[in-house]
Amino acid sequence: MQFSKTTAILLAALTLAGCANDMEFDERGGFKIARSACPAAAIATYTGDITLFDPPAERRADAIDVTASIANLRSSCNEGGAQVQVTANFDVHARRATAGPARSVTLPVYATVLRAGTQIESKQVGQVVINFADGELRGTVPASATALVSRTAATLPPEILQRINRKRKSGDADAALDPMNEPAVREAVNKANFELLVGFQLSESQLAYNAAR
């Protein structure tokens, strides 16, 4: 499968957004894991803004019709069952270039579950409608996205936790070794790392415009 340049940019952005550190130093020596099965929620790089032009093919500043951005992201999680449910609530703020009659603008948004920083597990595409009142330049609408993640997949295996949390004495040969340097441990931690990322569903030209700004 071949990817376009802008698709590669987006995957790189998702990779950056998906980086997380679940490790903490234990004050008594060694390491400990400080994590839950709940996926983190974030706005994916390059897709938190959208610009509409009139005409659509133009990219001049004086051709900008509507701009919008995602803000105030909040997440909640229910990890009480076999499926962990995470919900991201956010606001979409929009501004049109010229005040005029009341107008509605429909914007495409997406939510994707990312595993191990790069693997897309699921994706939903929806729409938000911004209503500009008569004579107003700005409009705001609340939105949300919900995803399910397998608790088993988001939980570290006991043997991996044991290797990470094993106490090390100062005289041990491996006392200063980070268990995350072990390929098997690093892979297991990455595979158990999930995130819910939201953004605007952009065309390739819109994504390229955002990346170049």
C-alpha cells in the first residue's frame, strides 16, 4: 500500500501525539508503573484546525471564508467492565470572515483510537454544525466522541509488570538498567498504550495547508 506525502505527515503527527510515559521511579529503588487501562484523549497534531476558502481551490489570505478550531478537550473514562469506555468532550469554535445573514456551516470531524503510537484500531467520522447568528462573526458548538478499548489489550501482562517492578539492590549487576531497554518489555508497554485522538477530517490539501503554516 502506498501513502501520499500528506498521509505520511498525518501518521507522523499521530505518532507524536501518541507518545506517553507510563514509567515512574520508585523512591525505594527500581521502577514502578503508574498507569490505568483508560486511554488518554488528545487533539491530533495538524488536525485541530480547519480553514475553508471561497473559492475552495484558493489559498490566499483574502479568500478565507471560515476558520475553526477544536478546544477545551475533556475526557472521562469508565473502566469497570471488559470494555473500557472513554469519552472526549470538546468545543468547536468558528469564525467567518464577513458578518452577514444567519448561516450554518457543516464541518467534518473524526475520532480515532491509536495503539502503540502508530496503529489505528478504529476510526469514526462525523459532523458538527456551526450556526452563525445574523450579523455575528463567531459561532461555537459542543461535540463529543466515544470509543471502546479491550481491557485485556490495555493491561500489561503480569510477567511484564513483575520484570518492571522488581526491586534492585545497589550492588546488583543490573541495578542501573532501565527495564524499558528490554525489547520484550518495551513492546508490551507500547502495545498496551491506547489513545483517543480527535480532529477535523481534512482533505489532503487542507492537511498540507495546516502542516505548512
